[in-house]
Amino acid sequence: MKDKYEYRNVITDYLPLAINHDSIEMALNVARECGPNYPILAIVTGTKPDFYKQAPLVAEATKRGIPSIVIDTGQHFDNTLGYGIQEFNIQESVACNLQVRGNLMEKASELLLKFAIFGKIFKDKIPGRTLLPVVHGDTLVAGITPLSWLFGLGQKVAQNEAGLRSMSPKYVRKLTLNEPDRDQIEEFVNSQFDSSHWFIARDEPFPEQVDTWICSAGAQFFFAPTVLNRDNLIREGYPEDLIYVVGNSVVDAIEMKRRSKPQSSIFDLYPELVSDLTLTSSLNGAFPVRKEWIRVDIHRRENLTPSRFSVIVKSLIELVKAGYKVILIKLTATQHALDKYGLTDLLDRLQRDYPHSFVQTPLWKEYGHVIEFLDSGCCWLELTDSGSMQEELLYFPGVNSVTVRLNTDRPETIFEARGNVLAPPVSPEWIVEIVKRVDQERIPSYNNKYKKTIYGEPGQVSPKVMDILKKHFDENYNFYPWLHNRLGLWKEPDSEFTYL
């Protein structure tokens, strides 16, 4: 009888784990001084935002004498995306580079396997020592690492930047493809500043919203940036006594970079970014250009779909032609979308026609360059779809924030901090008109001069996190997730019983 199945080989050609035994031994020596079974902290990095948001935790753990290592997934390994490890000087702390590669699915499956393997290697070689991973935010690392650790070792993790949940203003349900009139724009913008006019929208960003939900399910300790994030977690049933509102460690990273300037200036790399009131030639003659820049970074998968991306590109063109100066930061995904949709030549021509008003650059390698530029007075607005930038911009008094999305996982930056506003990528008119309203200070609830810094005091967030972890470490907290432990009925070490 003929076999009805078709057979295909599944090829897995993974790079090996790169384990630095010197880093592990250094952490182990610190742990021995703290006690016979004292735990070791494993601060996990993988993506460019991880490097600068987790680096303050690494520095604070070292300062406090808390035994710690860094596990780097290695997925951002090139000289630009991976430069944060060198920039924040954490390379000596990296005890394991998982050397993960590939597309989204390949990275997820490889990370799931390799992280558990490293955990078992650590457990076999150093019995009696608990390793507690701390993951960050809503990255793929945050989504997959808790699954790997839980399924592989039966233990949960800690999450820095926990409880992020995307929300949309209720008005998005009224959006149409028609060109908006003034009343529609006013209603949409003003409705955003009332927290009762929002609803949870889990669909986007993708896969970040999936990652943050999965991470919560595998987390033991939750370090939430805001009360809203804490309330999200409590509503979902996570134990209130293990949720801590600490702020966001990105404010510590900003402070670190303000104290430590980059060796070269961003204005040496791109001298055309120096602010100067110029006259730019156009088809209709010369017109004055606003002297400061709009910095644009668009990279979300949902914004790189054909309809949204073409709307965003058209809005940039209209802004330049209206007299605004725009700098577009082209991430790999951004450039890929430009090429795929045949828009690269269009923007190259715009740069030739408006050389003083439109600049394109690749992703800036150093985080310090971003801080330098935002602090310089040469930038008045960030047009972004980044989650982290919405947080960071609250700490730059001279820079406004407009988020080009249908929702945001940082809605508190709008209705609580009053330092951000959504511009839906439905038509260029929506984006352009909202930018103009921000420029002309025509949004009563949004005033850049009075925005609130709601993510904590710079230099104080990471100490809060380490205070909490050290307390649990000193108390020999049982890091296994059984309910009988949390209820205090009894405590017991891992039984080593496994059948998975």
C-alpha cells in the first residue's frame, strides 16, 4: 500500500553555547561569601533595548555585592545592534552567549532549547545553587525564556518592566479611510487624555504583546513600571504581594549616558543635523524651514504592512514639503519595507530635492548618540512607533512625542504623563495634522512644558529592584512556583521529580 505521507527532514544547525567559566566562577565566589546556598542572579539580554535597560541592573548588582551573571541570547550580534554590550561595559559579566540566530520562529525554538540546556548545565555543575533569570519587557527573550526555564527546570523567573498591556482609545472604532475633518481630529486627540476612554487591545504590537503575556505566566517576581502595569497584573490574577511598582530602569540608563558622553559626537557623524534656520528650494520657490528636526523611527511589523507603511511615508513627504525638517532612522526592517514596496527611490529623490530638510541615516549604533541628540536642542519632536521611546521622551523636556500607531502599550504616557499622543496611520492627513497641532500647541491636554516623569527618578529604579531581590535572596526564598510554597503551608526544595 502506498504511503500517503510526504516526509521532510527538519534540519537544525545550531551554533554551540559559548560559556565563560571565569564569569561563572566570579559570581560563585561572591555567592559563597553570602552563604552556602545563596542564589545567583542571571540578568538576561538579547535585543538592543535589553542592553541599555538591563545594564543598570548589572551595575547595581555588582555595586551591592549580589552574585550575578549575564546571559546573552546573541540574537543581536552585529556591530550595530549588539554594540550595547560594549557601550555599557557588561561584556565581562557575560557568562553565556547562546548564539541564537535566524528568523522569528527559528530564534524562538532555538532559544527555548538552549536556555534550558544552559540551566541544566549550571544545575549539574553547581548543585545547591539557584539561578534566577531576570528578563526584560516584551521582547522575544521575555516571551520564550520563562517557558524554557519553567519547562526545563520547573522554576519561574523575574520580569523587569512587567505588566505592559496594549490599549487603544475607543475612538479608533470610528476611524474610516475618508480624509478626516477638523472636528474628527479634535475629538480623537482630546479623547486620548481621558483614561476611561480606552480599552485593552491585545492584537498589537506583534509579537511583543504575545511575549509580554507569556512572560507574565512564567514570572515569579514582577517589577512593574507604573501603577497601571501593576493593576493589569492584579486583574489577571497574579499575586499582589509579588508585584512591585519600581519605575523603569531606562531612566537609569539615560542618567548613565548623560554622565558618560560618547567618544564621538552624533554631529561629527552627521554634521547636517546641526540646527540652523535655512531656506530650502522647492518647486514653488523658497520657504523658511523649522530649524529643529523631527526624528522618525518606524519599525513595528504592523506598521510595515503595505497600507500603513505607504501612509507613513506619504506623511513624511508632506511634512517635508510643508517646511518641517525630518530625519528618518532606517532600521533593517524599515529599509526592507522601502525596498519591498518600491519606495526607496522616492525618498532618495526627496533627499536630493530637499537636502537641508530631509536626511536618512542607518540605525545609530550608540545609545549615547540618541541621548546626545535629544538633549541638544536640535530635535523638537520624535515621530515613533517604539514602545521604549514613549517612556524615554518624558525625560527630555524639549522633545515632544507623537506615536504612529492605533494603540500603545504605554498609554500612561498619554493620559497620565500628558507627554505623548497617538496619530493613527490611516491616512497622511491624520499624521500631518496631529504633528501640526503639537507644533502649534493646539492640544489643550498636551503641554510639553508640564509633562510628568512617571517612570521614577534617574538612578533610583535599579536600586529598588536590587533591594527587593536581595531581601528575597537573604531570606532563602524558594523560587519554585508551587502554591503550597506561596501559601506558607510548607517549604521544600526541588524534589528532582520529573517526567517531562
